Amino acid sequence: MKQLFKKISAMLMALIVLLSTLSFSFSEHFCGDLLVDSALFSKAESCGMNIQNALPGSDCSVKKDCCKDEVKTFVGQDDLKIDFSSLSFDQQNFIALYAFTYLNLYEGIDTEVIPFKYYSPPLVDKDISILYQVFRI
């Protein structure tokens, strides 16, 4: 059971590292305000309504292009090594104190402490069991 748990936890940690470093792009092609095509990891296909280049000698007027492409890129983490020099002094101080207290948390007490060692009991001037009429049988 313990070996199975170790294997599962190792696979989960590897998957977390893989997903945190994954980068991908999402491409969308709009014709006006209408979404025509979207693609993951590649360029979205055009709708075919791009501006045709007019011939140099013709009297054709160029109309306005209504199509647009949007590319959203999601960049994953690329540096997995933690650099402690970029931490502020307060953060470094907190990490050092946290590690120190955690390491000393389970350290045993060297001497046995008896809190009532130097305490002397009060002198009995009245017999309390007789006073309150409480007797053990």
C-alpha cells in the first residue's frame, strides 16, 4: 500500500510540473463580429474574405478589411529553480525562523521539570473532613 501511494504521489507531482511549465497559443479568426474559426496550437483558418490586391493600372477601389485574427498566448513557468536572492529581507527572515522552529519542534526536554518541587503544602489547622462531615467508607 505504501509503495502504491508513493507511485501515485510521484505521478501527480510530475503531472503538476508538466502542467505548470506548459505553454500554448489559442488563435481565433473573426469576420466582423462573428467568430469564424478557432484553433489551439495552430493558426485559425481564414474565411476567404481577405482584401484582394488591386492591379496597379486598374481603377478599382480597395474596400476596408473586416476580418481580424486574435492570438492569445499562455506562457507557462520557464524557471523552476527558486532564487532566494530575489526575496526581500523580511521574507528571508521568515523562512529562516520558520525552518528553525519546525526543526526544533520535536526536540525533547533535557531535564524533567517538576512544577511543585519547591512548594510546601499548607499547614492543616482544622480537620476538613470533620468540618464538612465527609467520610470515606
